[in-house]
Amino acid sequence: MKNFSGNVLFLDRSDINTDEIIPAKYLSEVTKALLKPYLLEDLKLSGFNPEKDIHGKSVVVTRENFGCGSSREHAPWALELNGINLVIAESFSRIFRQNMFNCGMMAVELPKAVIAHMFSAFSDKETRIESDIEKSSFIIQSGDQLEEISFGISSFDRDLVAAGGWVEYADSHY
């Protein structure tokens, strides 16, 4: 199973689309690995610099409708190649969300008020999230500040994550 814990990259914007996650001009690369340096290259977000802000981050916390736009697996792949296996948001594009789970990654929806609290309490600090998938909870920590937040995912999505993704799940079940 992939790692779903780590330092947090806060992206304070709604409607981040798949073209901003991985620009379409790189979709013809011959291997997934070649997508790695282009993650969030075209993201329009004041103060965000992908060359310095992504490194060392393993979790993304963002606003609503993350992954909207074109349906493509390249967007989750680009996140995964950069060590990001967990995105927490108010909501996701349906296809992006399912592509995350199909790749053995997690796209977890939390209520708007919880996301707003996470931004106000943690976004301007070095923050780490520890995920406990069995307990369906996140421990968010920044310095001495520590909070636990519960989340829910379906049992099928949990099985996809445990298996490592759809292909591995299908290999073991069919």
C-alpha cells in the first residue's frame, strides 16, 4: 500500500483542472516518469511556485471541484510520481476522483467548513498529516497544534487502495 501521510501542500483555490495539474502538451511523453517535473506547472495561484513548493510534500489540501476538466489518468500519475498519494478537498470531479482510487491513491472529500478550518489553522505553517486508513482519520500536526479529523470512503474504494489500484484489485479478484 502507498504512503498516505506526509507534509501538506495547501492549494487555496477551487476548480483546479487537469490541465493545470499536468499540462496537455506533456501527454505525449512515452513513459509516465517523464511527467514528473511538470506537475502543477500551469497552476494559476498567487504566490505558488511549483519548483519550490511541491518538493517534500506528500499530501494536497485544496478547495472544491479539484480535477475538473479533461478526463485523463495523467493527472493522478503526475501527483503519484511526485510522491503525492492523497488529495483532500471539498469535492472532486467524478472521473478524477475515480482515477485516483483506480491508481491506488486517495481522494478524500471533507465538508467545506472542515476544509476552511484546515486552511485557517494550518495553511501558513509547516503542517504534516498522518493517515490512519483503518480508523478513517487524519492527524494534522503543526508544531504543538494537533487535531484529528475523521473521513469516510466506501468499502470498495478502501479495497482499491489496499490492493494498490484497480489492476491489482482485478488481478486478485477475477
